[in-house]
Amino acid sequence: MVEFKRHYFTQLRHRLLEKECFIQLITGPRQVGKTTVVRQLFADAAFEGVYVVAEDGDDTSRLDQWWQRAAIVAAKSNRRVVLAIDEVQKIPQWSERIKRLYDEARFNQTMPFALVLLGSSHWLLQRGTTESLAGRFEQTYMSHWTFSELKEAFDSTPEQYVYFGAYPGSMGFRSDEARWAEYIRNALIETTITKDVLLMTRIDKPALLRRVFELGARYSAQTVSYTKMLGQLQDAGNTVTLAHYLELLGAAGLLTGLPKFANQEMRRRASSPKLQVQNNALMSVFANQSFAEAQIDRIQWGRRVESAVGAHLLSHAGSDLEISYWNEGHAEVDFVIRRGNQLLAIEVKSGHDKITGLKNFSAKFPHAQLLQLDDRGIAWQDFIAANPRDFFRG
């Protein structure tokens, strides 16, 4: 396990040993290592674990059975016992039932184990915890893998990160690109949409949601108005529907619409989104170019690099970094990062010439730091190998 993922394990271990009564929520896109962190925990000598996976059709009686099973293990163990429930959001009313079990055990001082809840649907889990488990849990969001993690674990190159993205389970297929593409489409995209997005809320037009995702993946790193999107999608409904679908796809770790940077919230909400995949594999799988062909196409490769920089920023975002873009007239800045009262404007110049808007942005926001990724300054390869926070002053 590489160092960045080790951080999650270390944090979880500390929390579980520190608190006697504890619920830990671990969310994140599929295949980022949530289950691996729990496996590491169970291999630690300080813990004994019960790991279960919720399935479609399970009801709250299954939660009762798992609870009793963990209690029996805890009664016989001299170690810290952990009940880990994966994909818990598949059980209807799961949060209400866990709240009751947890509150009763705490009141009677019979809570003999810690509870870890895992799920790939961040939206569903967060809704349940907000409605029922407020004040009873801590939450960890595990992002997509970074380039540094992939380099350490799989000896990936920056160019491979740009094309093949950052799903660790797909790294073994890089030498067979047809098999890699099939894996991304079926094991990740289709599984995420079917098992996560379509369960979040009622979707009246699931075929449209899939087309919105594919369109967004193809146009990653480009600003596209909702009106233009409506023109390219049949039976698209209205802009409210498209914005809602983008929100759901973002919650599932697939596709995000970055807002335009503005000091006024209303202007942000009214702006056209900059489409951004959260993992560059989702862009490449729709591009109909091989790895070798993609690197030759100067214009398309430049867009892929910009998208990879965006995915890199999202994987590091956390709660302290706010990511957006900026344009005014013909002036444009690829990414604007807000960290507290600091601003960092980033322009990516790789593979194709374009007019930078950094000077225009600086004129309007003179306290902002400016960063241009090109051959004469900081190379994009070096940028994706670093933590974006390192580029802020102080």
C-alpha cells in the first residue's frame, strides 16, 4: 500500500483505538481502495474484524444479524472488534436501523465494537447520515488515485496517467488496450451508473443520463453551455435536468461540471460548466484512439493533458481547495484554485497553442498567484507529481 493510501489506514486506526463508541463512514468512487484499507485494519494485531457485504434484496433484519454476530465475536475477543459493512446503502432504511441499534447499545453501555460503513455512493450514504446519524459518525472520502500513487505502485509514466487514467484495477491491462477499454466500460462505468447513480434518486430518463455522461467524457476539459448540450442530446428535457444529472454523476466519482470562478454565488450558478472527468480513463475510453495515436494528435493530446491536470486537482481537492475555471470575453484560465483567501490561477499549455488569460485574470485579481504549465516554466509532468497545495505561498 503506497504512502498516500497508508494515510487513510493510519487515520482510521487512530480513530478506532481512540474512541470506544464510534461509527466511521468511508466513501469514494469504485476501486479506489476502500476495502483494502479495511483489510489492512483487520490484519493489524490490535483488531479483530467482521466484514460483510450488503446485497440487493437485503433488509434491516440482515443488519440485526450482523450486529449480533459482531457482538458474539467481541464477547470472546480481547482485541478491538470492528464490524465493517460494505455497500450498506443497498439496504432500505439502513441509517434508521443502525441509529436505533447504536443508540440502544450506547445507552445500555453494551457497545462492544466499532462500526465501519463503506460505500461507493457518497450521495446515498451522506443523505442517510445527515437524516439519521447526525453527531454519531466521522467521515472519510477516498478520492481517485493520484499519479504519484500509480508511479509508486505500478511504475506508471505521466503519459500513461494521461491516457489510461488512475483506476488501479485496470493497470494490468495497459498492454492490451481492447481489454482495458472493455474493463473500463463494463466493470467501472456501467457498474457505477447501474449500481450507484440510478439508485441515488428517481431517474426518469436513464438513457439520457448515460448520453450526458458520454458527452461530458468526450468534452472533458472544455466549457460547454447547457444550451449547446441540449442541442446535442435527443429528448434532453431542460437545463435543470442536465444540471441534476451532472450533480449525480459527480457524486458517483465520474463526471463533474466545474463552475466559473466568480465572487458572486449567483453568477457561479448561472455559468456554463467546464466538463471534467474525475479519472482520465473515462475520457480515453470514448476517444477511439490508441495510446500511440493519442500522443501524435497534438491538439487532442493537449486536451487530454489539461483534463489530466483537472483530474489531478480533483483527486487532491479535499475540503480546503475549491476548484473552478474563469473566462471573460476571449480570455480564459483553465483552473482557478481557492484556498481560504488565496487564489492560484493555472494555465495548461501542452500540445496545442492557445491564448492564455492569466494576465487578464491578474488584472482583475491582483493578489492571485499565477502558474503556467509549459516547457519554459513548470512542466505538467512535474505538476501532477506534486500536491497542488505546495504551489501556494506560505
